[in-house]
Amino acid sequence: MCNFGEYLIHIPTAMPDKNLSFLNSCKERFEERALPAKTLLLREGDVAHTIYYIEKGCLRLFFYDEGKEITFQFFFEGSVVASFESMYESVPSLFSLETIEPSVIRAIPQTDFFELVNSSPEVRLAYERKLVERFHTYQKLFLSRIKNTPRQRYEELLKEYPHIIQRVPQHYIASYLGITPVSLSRIRNR
């Protein structure tokens, strides 16, 4: 089953086998790319034309606020990511997408993706499910930002991605939590 969604879709790492069956059935449409760390796949303000599946590696979604990078989300193996609103509406992306570590990804052009959605009821259903799931994920993220302390957000992040500390630089994690790297160090030391 191919899973895509509103902005960026995250398929939890516990579920990649479900998604690999669809990926294998349409693999010829995906181009494999090996990328070094710090490769920008999509720049904020550009129109997105590609969807990415992460086979190996870690990516981050971020935007600029008054010249400062704000990390919004992390993606690991088994995730499918795209600025779908940008692709669907042909509008500038609100976010940038960048590799954090050397990564192996598979890319599918927007035209091929829409062909799959329009020709396969299975893909269309998966896509609709992902739209609802994406809404739910962003709703939880929004509520967490309002009601949880940075420490609680850090604990949630560790629960969802226990390996994040070994793979993601501290300044990106601090940015994601909305705190400084010094504050993150204090939280980690407690």
C-alpha cells in the first residue's frame, strides 16, 4: 500500500512491511538515489514535484522564521515524504526538506504519483487514509505545542523515536522542541 498525505507523511517505522508490498509493485516508477547529509530535496518557496520514500537515513522538515531555521518534523526509514499541498495545488512549499545523514531514498515524480492514485483504488484508499492520519498527527502536534512543557515534548519525541539522540544533531532537536541547545542539555541531564 502506498501512503501519502496532506503535507508530509510519516509511516511509523513499525509499519514499513505493509508499505513495502505496494512499493515493490510499483518500484520501477521510483528512482533510487544515494544522498550525502545536508542535501536539500525541497526548498521553502519552491513548488514540489516529487515524493520520496526513505529506505535508509534521516530527513528533517523545516522552515525559516525571521532568518532562523525551525525544525518541524523528523523522518526515518519507512517514511514517505512530500510537500503534497505544494504538489497538488502547484503553490510554493511552506517547508524545506533536507537529509540529516547520508540517505538512500526512492523518488517518484508527481505525474506518476497522480497516475497511481487515479488508476488504483488501493492507492486512492491508502491516500485518503493518510490524509486523515496526517490531520490527526498535526492535531496532536499542535496540542502538544500548546499544553506540554519542552520536557514533556522531549519525552514524547524519545518515545516515538528512541534512536533520535544518536542520529540527529542536538541543535535540530532543540529547534524542534522550541528551545535552545543549552536548555535541551539541561533537560537531558535531569
